Amino acid sequence: MFQVAVYGKGGIGKSTMSANISVALAREGKKVMQIGCDPKHDSTRLLLDGQAQRTVLDYVREVPIGKRRLEDVIVTGTSGILCTEAGGPEPGIGCAGRGILTTFDTLRKLGADDLDVDVRIYDVLGDVVCGGFAVPLRSEYADAVILVTSGEFMALYAANNIMKGMMNFETGRPRLLGIVFNSRGGEGEKEAVERFAEAAGTEIIAEIPRDHLFADAEAAGHTVMELHPDSDAASQIRRIADRITQAMSGDPVLRDPMPLDEKQMSDLAAGRQIRPRSEEDSSRIPTCTGCSRRTTIKGTRIMSSCAAYGAVAAYCRLEDTAVLVHGPESCAYLMATTRAKAILDLYEEGLYDRPPVNNIRTTRMCDSASIFGGGMFLREGLEKAVEDGFDRIAVITTCMPGIIGDDHQGIADSFKTSHPGVSVTVVPTDGDITGDYTDGFMMAAELITERIDPSVPREEGYVNLIAPSFFDIQSISHRKALDDMLSAFGLRVNCRFLDDCSPNPPELFCRAMTDIMMSDTKGARELMDMVSRRTGREPFPAVMPVGIHEYIEWIRRMGEFTGKNKEAEREVARAEKEYRSLVEVHRPRMEGVRVMVTWKIGANPDWLIDTLNDLGAEILKVGFAPSPRKAGSTPDSRYDVVTDYTDDDLARDLEELRPDLLISDIIKPVPEGISYAKLSRIGVGYRQVFEYIQYLENTMRLPEIEGWREGREI
């Protein structure tokens, strides 16, 4: 596929040119795709009978990651041309250049690179010089660049800036196809364009006359190539198409850009003879020498769950990988200390089996990096990670490099070329720009699944655990319970994906006989889907059980899987007997207790409702609160659950139903006389259910107001 970037000042006619060039190429038998990279999103209108199409950015904003499809953002226009529009943010809000990056990344992930296309045309705004709008100039996008200009100085100034941008993304091969002179009919404009082209070492490949045919065609919602194919304007456009065809065939029609310096541009504007090029290139970007100050914005709410942190949390679980946070030092500091303290606290309490491993690094981007780019910082960070002994590096991008449009992938690719044997994976989370913690975790997890080798043969006696802890850290007792259940069937864990991937790394994932999901949460299902796409494996038909009902089902299914049905039935009989005895112990304290259960995060609490019913408690209401992560979903429960259960619903029912106990993962003040218990995740099996029941009993024993506040003894 040959890719052409058409640049020009806003309003210069580049979109009209792009659409006409696309039609000309299509009529020569080429399969063409046109991508509009202007926030006005009108590039493809003339290819779609004057109709605007849905932009990629609007689509990304409205449709969650798992439901996006390429066909939703690509429309087939005239002559079979594939059309898509990047779009942009609301005027005055956000970074339109960042939108270009997001558009290209979205199209790539949805499979646009696999389309059967001969030529891809990028229509790009050229008088905004931020990194985002320069993305089509990168080597992976632009094989050739066309500059559309008139004789007006600002149009030529924009064309010169684009050439400077090309110099900053130099690939070692010529890429400038030439200038399209779109005449405005002004006096002396042709001479100005010719003088500029000669000084810049390029040529005018087409001269588009000022003609009412363009306005007539646009009013009809079509191109001149369609409505007036025999016109002089159409003939000039075919010249551009022919030049592109020449470049595609390898003819030496491409040239290196030679942008004018400021003095030369002044000569051009004044109509003077353009002086020879100065030795010092004024387009050279100053080198960042470090930051002289740090600033703090007081009163700004700290986001505790950005996508970058989610990606860091995923990769931190791989002890063979250096996690390089590309961004300010403060971002990495908060991420590292938060995670390390959580693990260390559990380790010191004997709930975790080893101390935290510090594999987080940072590129320490500073203020000037937001102006001049963070490439230098990223290269230094990669070098330091290698010096520390890592041959696997995950680069997690934060907000700053994402906004300024750093070429993370290009730098990573270059580094890998210069450091054979070192693996560098870029996770473009860009702080909280791409979503929240969960989005970042999932983005990283999908990249980690690429380490799985589907060719590894299966071995008897091994299983994988999918999402064994997911967003929390497992205790030693939890792991022991898991190991005991598996060992009863002669099984042991091959890989905990994606806890710490122990005992074996992802490369040996397919060694296991089957993959068992730890819970039936949305996150666990998404992770399992990623694994299935990579391996072609279906999960074990039952998740790790919580509560007696799930435990019995799981034991019987595992008996069928391993051929140990008799052993399974003996375990079922033993477990049912033990469960009944535990019920008898706790029933006197829970019988008749009036309970409400509400939840918002994680799997449904059927295990809890089952046990409460067996203990003789009265369940007044079960409510499922709405959550942004579960939009449009409903809980899979054996019980009558009120969905979209709001805070107002909860407050009303507490007053009207007056339960003895509210069990919820939503922390809310409760009316006097009602006890509150936190609904939390528990370990597998059924014994730990009764540890939670003990917690409920203790909660209801506690006084609503501590004795010391009332001045009395308890």
C-alpha cells in the first residue's frame, strides 16, 4: 500500500484536492482509501454525495472498546473509495492533534491496515504545527507528501512549515512529491509560488485554475472529476494522479524537502530575490537541557485510577519486565509507592507470600519536554533499564507524552534495532486520556497475551488460573485453598494469568490442560476472551466456586474432566455434611435477621444470599447499582434482582423497609437502628463464607455509638 499525505493551510482547498485525487486514482483502477485528518471533518463529503459521515473520535467517545468494529467508521463512497474521518474535539476544548493519534491507533487496532487498498490518502490540516497533526508525516504513514498552496504568503508559510516537519521525521529517503498550485487569481501569485518552489528544491506538479466548476460540483456534493471530467481542472488533477502512480512504480519523482529559513521567507514575502540558504538551519529544534523548576497546581483533584496506573499494575506482575513509566517522576512515584505499600502491608501481616519487587522506572519528563518532545527522556530511560539487567521493557505512557504526540513506537523500534535481544513493548495509555484503571489494565493485558506461545504442547496435571486476583492481591490462605482443591484431582497450577504469572511465565501458558476462570466478573471474562483469541482454547465450564452451590457444581465438573467421578461424589457428600454442621452453628444468630443486599462492583453475591437463606435470614431486597463499567449489563443471578438500583432507591428502601442489616459495597450513611456491613470478595470454596458470616454477626453486635462517646462502659 502506498500512502500519500496531502497538506495545506486551512481553507486552501486541500480537502477538495484530496477528494478529486482519490477519484482520479480510482478511475485508473486503484483501490483507494481517504482519511480526513482535519477537525472540520469535511474531507470525504464530496465522495459521499455531499453527506457527512460519523467521525472516528465521536465513535470512540460513544462506543466501548469491546464493541468497536471497523465497518462502523469506514464508508464506501463514489468509485468504491473507502472513506473515514478523524474528527476533533469541541472548539476550544482538548487537543485536535491528539485526536489524529487516537484515530490512527483506533483504525490500526480495528484492522484497517489489513484492508485491500492500493493507495491511502491523508487529508491533513497544515497550519497547526503540533505533534498530533505531524503524525501523517511519520515514515509509517507517508510515502509521499503533497503540498497544496496558493500564492498568498500565509499559505506558502504553512507549506514551508510542513517541510520543516518532514525534516524532523526524516527517513533517509525522498518523500516530497511536489506542490499543487491552487490559484486564487491574484496578481503575481504564480510567480510567488514558482520562486518558493525553486528555492525549496521542489516543483509545481499541477496548476489548478480558479474555476466555477469546483463550486458547482461542491454544491452538487460531487467532485469535478465526476461531473466535469473533460475540463482543464480535471486534466491537472489527473497529472497529480499520474505523478503518484509514477512514485508507486519506483520512478525517482520524490525529492528531499528543503524548507526556507526565516530570512528567506522574509525575502519571499517582500518580493525580493531570495538570498542563499544560511549555514545554520533555523528550523532546528533546541535541545532540552533539563528542567529548572517544578510547579504544583493546588486544589486539583488527584485521579487515583488512570489508565497508565492500570497498565503499570498489569506489567508489575511480570518480574522479568522493567516497567518504564514515560512521564513525570511524580506519576511513577505515586504508582510505585501505592502498590508497594499495599503488598508490603499484606506481607508483614503474613497474608502475602513475598515482599514487593520494585521493577518500576520512570523517564522523568520535565516542563521543557512538553514543548520540545520527550524522545530524549525515553531513550535514556530505556538505556537505564538495560543497564539494570532487563531485556524486557514495557513503556507505559502518561498524559504529557500523549498530548504532545511523542513517537513512542518509533523510538522503541529504533532502540530494539540498536539493542538486539531486547524486547520493548509500548502501552499507549497516555495517562487518563485513554480511560480509567481498568482500560489501562486491559490494554496491557492484551499485549501480555502476545507472549503466549500457542505451539507449546499440553501436559497432564496442569491448569491455568485466569484473573486469579485481578484487581486485588491474594492472601496465602486463599492460594492454599486453591491448591488443596486442585490437588484433590491430581492437578497443580501452571500459570496464574495475570496475577504474577507464577510458577511459569506466559510463554508456557499452553502447557496447561485447561484454563479456569477465578470469577465470573466482566473483567475476568474480558481477560479470558483475550487468551482465547490468542490460543484458540475454551475455558473450563465452571469458574472457581464461592459458596456451597458453586462448589458442588465445580467438584462434579472437575470429576468429569479428570475422570474421577467417584472421588468427586465422595467430596460432595463430605462437603454437604460439613456445610450443614456450619449452618447449625450460625443459624441461631442469623435466623430472622432482616437483610438488604446491594452491590456495584464484581460478581453477583449469590453465594451470600444462598447462605443467608439457609441460615433463616429474611432477604428484603437485592439491588444492582448502575456502574460506568457495566453499562447495559445485567447481573446473572438466581434471585430476583432490582437492576439500575440507584442511591435514591437505596435511601427510600432503607426508610420504608427498615432492615436490621445492610450489606453493600457502596459506602453510604445508614439510618439509626440499621447495621452496615461491607460486601467484599472472599476466597474460593464454602468455608470462607462462614468467616464472612462471622463478620456479619460481629457487626450486628457492635453498638451504633461507641460507649466512650456516651460516657458509659461497654
